[in-house]
Amino acid sequence: MASLNLLIGVCLGYVTLLFGVAFVAERAAARGKGAWLRSPLVYTLSLSIYCTAWTFYGAVGYAARSGMEFVTIYLGPSLVMIGWWWVLRKLVRIGRTQRVTSIADLISSRYGKSNTLAIIVTVMAVIGVTPYIALQLQSVTLSLSIFADPSGATDGGMNLLSAGFWVALGLALFTVLFGTRNLNANERHDGVVIAVAVEAVVKLIALLAVGIFVVWGISGGITETMARIDASEIGQWHMDRSRWAALTVLSGAAFLCLPRMFQVLVVEHDDERHLHIASWAFPIYLMLMSLFVVPIAVVGLDLLPAGSNPDLFVLTVPLSQGQDGLAILSFLGGFSSATSMVIVATLALSTMVSNHVVMPIYLSLQGEGATVSGDVRSVVILSRRASILIIIALGYLYYRISGGSGALAAIGLISFAGVAQFLPSMLGGIFWRGATRVGALCGLVTGFTIWIYASLLPSFGTDVVLSQSVFDMGPLGINWLRPQALFGVDGLDPTVHAVLWSLLLNTGAFVVGSLVSFPTPLERLQGAQFVNIFAHSGHARGWSASVAESEDLMIMAQRILGAREAQDLFRTEARKQGVDGHLPEPTPDFLQRLERELSASVGAATAHAMISQLVGGTSVSVQDLMAVADESAQLLEYSSQLEAKSSELSHTALQLREANAKLTQLSVQKDAFLSQISHELRTPMTSIRSFSEILRDTKRLSGEEKTKYASIIHVEAIRLTRLLDDLLDLSVLENGQVSLNEATGAMDDVIDHAVATTQAGGATLRIARVNGPVRVMVHTDLDRLAQVFINLVSNAQKYCKADVPELTIELREEQGNVEVYFTDNGVPIPNDTRALIFEKFARIDDQDGSGAGLGLAICREIMARLGGDIFYLPMTNGNRFVVRLPQTLALAAQ
Amino acid sequence: MGKEQNPPVFLERRSYRQRRLMDALRLLPLVGMMLWMVPVLWPVADTGDVPPIKMSQAITYVFAVWLALIFATAGLWSRLNDVSSGNPSDDDAETTGP
């Protein structure tokens, strides 16, 4: 018979070992050598916290009472793991991309980061899990008492309540030490996870050892055991059909929704490949855990005296056979089951309580919210430690009040039904974009209320909270509100009844609430991201960060992430943005990243609230979205305007360049002309001076010579006069001071006059006339027009270098204009000088220097005065000048 | 979501095989659920003239289904690993499907 003291010694040694393992794991992880901590095996083993002391002790008791029904508790989780592709895969991906820290965080984050939802889920989880923690304390103390008094009849002089207290204190200590050691960015606890994995191995080995001892040691083999089972009082198939199905579904739901399961499934791990392996490895674990349950129960019923507590057969069967070592191993298995569950459950709950209840209250009490000074990290850690102590204290309190009453399995199922209320909101949130915050609130509150009324309160027994009359007649005599026969549905098993109604109405309220309400933009964005997590793991929602100051963000981040981590984060971001120094620009991307980092430490809702306090905009409103859309539309318009302006500018610049080139050319020509005209003026002046000097100084000149010299002087004087006349003429025309001498005449006559004038000296130019069908009359200054024609004809005479120079003068009426074509057969004017021929002083290859370069300029001025036009048309072999007069002038003449 | 402009109508053999394996994997929990709900239909001790199923048979049935499911899941997992080792990206493409 193992003494109680020996047992306590073994326990302490075992706990010390766990501390050591956790410590080594934390050290390894801190040194970056923790890869083995993240293996699929550890992941699978850590999932085993599903198997608590309830499973370890309670399953055998359950089997002794109800036969195979106990196995439903394992079937549900097995199906969920085998069907990982449907739900778990999505949950793990969402947990990784959204940095989810708990199931409350997941639900709150999905429904627009609502803190109300987070608080409701947290409170529900605490209420739902507290009985479960009490259950673990109860099972440990019960098992201790067995060693004190194997008959189990009395408590063997051992104070069960104080034993429970010491167990609770030890668990709290372990959780505080390894669960809140640091405020990890990923909310991971390597020490805890590895300790849980070790405990998983211990409890599996313990149960298998007891099972093997029972099957081969006591019964004598598999066949004999089977025969013994069939011969026992549970040897015939006996079941409540509704419970079989309902419990399978319920355990599957609880597997997903239990805060501690969410912690190990989603939060502590993020490698999806581990999930693939666990999908078959964890069902193996569950199968092995339940393999020997029925044999142990049957042998216990056989060997032990009637009235022994079947919940403790795992211990009492080896003890009754004198197998103290096996009993101690079995005790350690039960102890492991209890401690690992309590540690992880408290850890998960404390994260939720601290993130969603304590921190928001603390921040709002601070008044200035996120901008207070000092390190918030210590506050977060302190609040977590306090939460751990409070939750374990609550569990202990429940244990004291309930006095360790009730079968283990019954308490466990109540807890399961409570947390299963999260299922509709969670599954709806990740599969249905139409799910809204209002719907989730309605569903959760409805389901939870029904659960409390139909499952939790009746579990205390009659006349504790609910009186017998309420059970029999319903509250206030309303018959259809009887807690175990809602809506008059009588005769159902109480657990099935509570699960059915709470989940049904929960789902109903959730769906209806979602259908009739309208989500906020943030909810819709989050919903789209959660539901389509595989399509786009990115994030659509952005902060408009114009108001946010990097320094404020830095101060806040330092207080939550820690100075070094925050500085690292900001420096990395600054480097990524290409900014010098430590402070990056508060771009929406960066704010998004920062929010996610913070949410890993304090939860999504709190992180969102903190950033929004600094940034200004509390959330994305439709107005914001529209403003953003407007802004981008304006930007587009502005940029297209800029584009148009820039092309206009480049066009203008081109024109300016052309004008500049022309001006430069003109300036060069003017300089050339000035020297030319001074030369032109000097030549006649020189001959006039020389010949007049000869006439004055030479005494003996013949009359013939005198006449010759005088006529030379005369011709030169005329040439000078003509030059000066031209300049004067042009100047007058340009200044618009010319008075037109208008008269009506035939165009032909004007042309004839011009030709006759130019041909007077007997020229070599052949002139051909092409006249139109009718005689065209014009009303204009005929003399000026004649001057233009004369100029054109004499130009042709002077410059046409063809062998047989020929000028064709053609009169046409075209599109309301009268046009006269002067076409010669000379060398076409070169391309580069065409633009200049109508300019003043422009002279093209003027060899004899007789022209002043004013003729065409004068022509253009005259035509402009007359309301017409003159322009040049290049021909393939020749030149064509066109003189155009508007038809109105011609019509007026008729 | 319109990201790929023209997804091919037919997949190459390996992707096709992979998708059918995924289908089997998805069906597996439903099969398990159905098999494990069979005990609901068994005659029980209290009612009827039909003799109830023996407990040893019930245990054998439940654990046989369990083993079969575990082997099926593990088998599909290793097959998927073999098939998809060449193109791991196809997994994500699959998820956008129905």
C-alpha cells in the first residue's frame, strides 16, 4: 500500500520534472534552437489536452454506468480532425493571417472588431469552463483520497478541500510562471506546450498500462476479456439513441469551441502541415485512450465491491490487485490530465479576460487612452496573472460549493454544451459573408441564456437555484417554460434537450439577426477576408494616416511590444520605406502591420481601439470610403489635366523654337541687308560724286561727254529715288496709312497693263495668257493691284533662269475667290528660304544686286490692304505665285 | 475572384488526381459520421423481440471503423504528399473552387 506521503513525493518530483522540461524548452526557444518544439508530434500531443481527468477517470465510470456511450466524446473530435479540410484548415489560416489570440478574439475580429462581442464570449467562456476546472480539482483530490483510504468510503482523515486548495495553488503557480513569462508577439508558450506534450505521453502510457494489466494480467487475454464483457451487466447493447448522436455532435462542436482547444489548435501553432499529420495521428491517440476503457470498467465492476465509485476504477483496480507501482503511474496519468487541462485552459481564458475585459477597462480608466506614458506590458502581464489566479480561484470556489458532487461526466457535458454556443457564430463567421455582429450577438445571448436555464442551473439540483416547482410546473406556472421540457417537449434526455434547444435557437437567432441587420463597412471587409481567406490573405482595410504621428505610434508600440522589439519593428519598416532614421512614415500599410503586431499582444479589438485613438478615424465609414474614391477620381482628373497641359506646353515650346529660329535667321538677314543697302546707296552716290566732280573740274569736255556724264548721274539718282520710294512705300503700307483709290475695272485690263509696263524694254520673257470663260470685273484699287502684278512679272523676268524663260498668267474663279496664277518654269525656290520670301529685305541668290528685296514684301502688304492674299506654291519645275481676291469684290463690280 | 483570366477547362493528370484525392478526403468525415451512426439503428436490450447486439461486437465495430478511418486519412495524406510534391501551389487554386 503506497502511503500518501510517498504519493505526494512522487507528485512533487513529477511536477519538478515538468518545470525542468518547460524551462529547458523556453531556453531552447529563446536561443532559436526550438525547431523541434514545433514538430507535428508535439502538435498532435498538445491536442491531447482534450483528454482531461474527466476522460481519464470519468470515461471508465461513464462506461460502467452507460456502456459504450462514453465513446461518443471521442468520436466527435475524431471526425473533426479527419474532416480537417472543412473547418480546421480555414481556422488555422485565419488564425495565422489575422494574428488571432483566442476564440473571443476570432469572433470579435470577424464581426468588425467588436469589443462587446469579445466581452460576451469571454464571460461565456469563463462561466462555461469554470465547472470544468472544478472537475479537474475534484478528480485529483478524489484520486488522492483513494490512496489515503482505498475503500473510498471515507476521506481517510485527509482534508479534501485543503488538498484541492494546494493543487489549485500549484497549478496557478505553474501557469503564471510559464504562461505569462513574456508578452510574446505570437502568444506562444513553448514551455507550456512541451510540458503538455510530456503529460500527454504520461497519461497515454498510464492508461495503456492499466488496460494491458487488466486484459492480459487479470482477464487472461483478448478472447477472455471479450467473453467477460459480454457476461457483465453492461454486456448487452444498451443506449439512448438521441444521446448517441447528440453527444457525438456536441463533442465535435466543443472540440472546436473550447478555449483551450482553440489555444493549442490555432494559436500555439501555425504550420498547416502539422494539421495534416495530426488529422490521422490525433484520432490514433483518441482511439488508444478509449481502447481499454470498457475492459477496465467491466473488470472493476467484477472485482470491486458494489458501491465503489466507478470513476476511480483506473486507480482502484490496480490497488486491489496490490499493484502499487501501476496505481502510482495511473495516478500520475490522471494528475497529468488534470494539470495540463487546467494550465492551458487558464492560459487561454486569462488571455481573453486580460485582452477583452481588463485592458479596455484599464485604458478607458486612464482617460487619455493609448497615449498614457509608461510600459503597458507590465500592466498586461499583471492583468493576465491576476486573471489566472481569479479563474483558478473561481474553479476552486465552484468545487467547494458543489462539494465534489455529481458524476464527472455530467459536469463535463454541461461545460461542453456551454462552449458549443460559440459554434454558430464561429462557423457562420468563416463561411457566410452575410453574418453580422447583431446576428452573432443575438445568437450568442439566446443560446447562452437557454444553456444557463436548461442545463447549468438544473445541474445544481432541485431547490438550489431552481425550485422543484419550477422543474415541475415551469416558472410562474408557465408550463411550456419548464427548464427540462421547453415548449412542452417532454421525455427527452436533459442533456440532449438543452443542446438541441440552445443550439437550434442560437442558430436561428444568429441567422435572423444577420438577415435583418446591416453590417458596418469594417464588418463587411473583415467578413470578406475571413470567408475568402484563401483567395486573398491580404488585407483590404486601410487607415488613413494623415493625422497619425510616428512618434506617438512609437511610444505606444514600445509600451506594448517592449522598447527593443518596437524599435526593431519601426527601424525595419523605415528601411523598407527607404526613410533615414528610426521613424517610418505612417502609411496605411505600416499601420495595418502595427495593428496586427499589437493585436497579438492585446487582442484585435484593443489594438484597433488604440491605433484609432492615435490615428483619429475610429473606423472605416462609408463616407471615408467615398472620400477615398472621390480623392482618387480627383487625382485622376488632375493628372489628366496635367498631361494635357504638359503636351500643350511642349507644343508651345516647339512653336517658340521655330519662331526663335526664324527670328535668328531674320536677324542675320537684316544685318546682311544693312551692309547691302549701305553698299547699294554708296554705289550710285559714288558714281554721282565722281561724275559731278569730273563735270566741275574738267574744263575741256565735249558736249557729248557732258550729256553722257549728266545722264549717268541722272540714272543713278533715279535708282536712289526708287530705292527710297520703295522703303517709304513699305513703311506707309505697314503703318496702315495708305489711302486706297478704289475703282471698278476688268481684271484682264489690269494684267495687260502690268505686262505692257514690264515688257516695255523689250524683254526675253515669253508671257502666255490663260483667261477664264467670262470677263471678271473687280472693284478695288486697280493701281495697287497693277503694282503687285508688275512686281511679280518683273521678278520672273529677273530671276527665271530657264533657257527659254516663260511665264503663264492664268485667271481663275475658285470657291468664291478670284485667283491669278503666275507660273514660271525657273528653278524652284529652295525649301529653306520659302518661308522668308515675303519678308522685308529677303533676297534669294541675288547676283546682280539690283533688287532691294522689298518687292514681295510690298506685294504682301498691298494684298492685305486690298482684303486679298498672295502666297507661293512650289511646282515640280517652276514656281507659282497666287494672287487671290475675294469674290465679293468681284461681284460688287457687276 | 477573376484573378485568373482563363482557367483551363481540363487539368493535367496529376492535378486531376490530386483534386480527386482532395474530394475523397473531404468525403471521409461524412462517411465516418454515417458509419458511426449505424449503432443508433441497432436493437437495444429493453425493447423488441430481436436479441440485442453483444457489447463485444459493438466494441469491435466502433474500433474497426475508427481504424479504417485512420488508415484512410493517413493513406490519402501520404498519397497527396506524393502527388503534390511537384506542385504545391495547386492546393491554393483548388480552394477557390466550389
